[in-house]
Amino acid sequence: MKNRLAKAYVLINCNLGSEKSVISSLQTIDHITDVHGTFGLYDVIVKIESDSEQKIQHTVTNVIRKMPNIQSTITLTRSEDEELFQPSQKLISSILGRNNVKAYVVFHSDKGEEYNILKNLSHIPEVKEADVVFGYYDVICKIETSEYKQLENIITKALRKLPHVRTTMTLNVVTEQNLKSV
């Protein structure tokens, strides 16, 4: 069995108008592999990957939370689970499809049903990655599509109708082009 990286997602609220500078600063931090501004309850979502949980904890506690203009954070740590998302398949479809409409969706699930939701998500082509997480939410996934209407249909007609899903919250990713014009 290969050694998997520890992974966490951090949902961040910033001071009004500081999102662009916060994102820019976050992009320079070791172990942060993905940073996006979002529309929704949170202003920014960050993905952290490292060879140890301790490095992730250090990054969140001693770096991110101490940054200027960050009001609050919620950290979702990935649970150890089987790998259902093959990066090569998802990457190829992402590149070929020029998927520029992206969103993260967080789920509250029925008790003990997180892995069943994860397995169901693995069958939806537009779901590029997903993890069972510890924290305020139970599951998180990243969706990529070529148009907003398709994203809307996946969320309303596929994700929200999965068995054992209690609630979802969508964080639409602000495209880098739109972010630069802020």
C-alpha cells in the first residue's frame, strides 16, 4: 500500500475587500496546493497537502490563522479512505474539456454514510475529487464543467439527490480572470 499524503481543506473568511491580497499571500505558502476565491458563505478555499498531519496543523495554526485580513477559518481534515478518484482520468477530462466553471460542494450526511456518498460521487464525471473529512462538514468535492448551467444541473439533479445527503452548500469558484479585475 503506497503512502498517501495528508490532506486538509481550509474555508476562510477575510476582511471585506482583502480577498485578492489574501489569495496572493496564500499561494506562496508551502504545502498549499490549491487556492480559490469563492462566492458563498466563505471567501476563500485552500487545499493543503503534506507528508504529515503535523505540517498541515502547523500551516493552519501558525501561518494561515496569523495572516492579516483573515477573520476566521474552518479546517476540514481528510479521513483516511480508499482512493476512488484516479487523478490521471480526471486530469485528462479536465484538460480536454477546458472546464473553466468550478465549484466546491460540502455535504452533511446521514450518520455513518459518508463513504457511500463518496462512492456515489466517484461515478459522476464532473466530480474531479472528493474526500470524507472531519470538521463541520462530512464530505467535500470539487466539480469542474464547461458551463454554468451544467454545474447547476449536476448540483441540483445529481448531488442533492444522492442517498444519505442531508444538506449541501456550494462554493462557486471565482475565476482567476474575474479575480484579477477585483
